Amino acid sequence: MKLIQTAIPDVVIVEPSVFGDDRGWFMESFNEARFHAQLQALGLPVPRPFVQDNHSCSQAGVLRGLHYQLPPHPQGKLVRVVKGRAFDVAVDIRKDSPTFGQWVGVELTASNHRQLWIPEGFAHGFVSMEDDTHFLYKTTDYYAKECERSIVWNDPDIGIEWPAFGGEPKLAPKDAQAPGVKSADLF
């Protein structure tokens, strides 16, 4: 496994080692000891243990996010696509951070096997680029409805450059009505 820091150093691309031959391929999708050791080697904190796994399936053009949970139940997320293709985004919403309001985006696909580590204090969202895209993520805390928040996906104060996906995104009502970063509850 190789960890690659993004433009926001706390957000890390995880490239697992994939071993393939004419029969197919094998990869270790998560190894806590290696993940922690490599985060520490980059000077990053070790996250709390993962306690919940989530799985969503989306059609092309579905945009989920930008979601996060406030304390006392903030969530770090390790995300990946196991079928299809998605453009995944993390936005720093830590008010005292030097990268506050900045975002990074990474294409995650079933074929590139990449994962993205998004620590607590970040809003997260993705747009599905293909029908039947399966998105998996591990979280460091349980879902807590009372702590759940969203920021609108197209907030001009953040300026995410979403890839073209054929028209307007398909949004959940809560995502369509989410506030901008200037009026959201943040870390």
C-alpha cells in the first residue's frame, strides 16, 4: 500500500498493492497496522478505529454530499469504489485550519482501486460518473442524525470543479437545500 498526500496534506490517496495474473487479481483493501504506520510516516495522526461500514449504489449523475458530522460524533472516512466510477471530494471545514474552505477531488474507480482517507473535520461528497456505481466507506464513528450536517454541493465560496456529468445532478432534498459554508455549523 502506498499513501499519497493531496493538495490538502491531511487528505490522503491510498493506493493498495494489486497482484494480478490471468486468473484475476488480489489486493488487501485495508490493513490497520500498515495504514497507521504510513500515516505516521507522513506526520499525520492515527485515526480512531473504524466502527461502521457503509455501501451505496448510485446511477450516473447522482451527487451525494457534501456531508459531515459534528462532535461529539465526527467521522473520518476511508472511501472507495468497487464497481463503476465516481469523482470524490473532501472540503476542509476546520475554521482554524490553514486550508479552511479548500477542496481536493479524486477519481475513484473499480479499476484504479484507489481509496481516499478523509479525516474528521472535512465535508465529503461524490458524484457517480456511471450507472450502478458502488461506493464503500469505513467510518470512525457511528451515524448520528443529530450531528449530521451538509453544505450545498455548488457553493461558490468553495468553488468545487465538478466534472461534466450530463446536466444537473440528481440530489436528495436535504442536499439541494443545504446551506453554504458561510452559514453552516462547522468545526
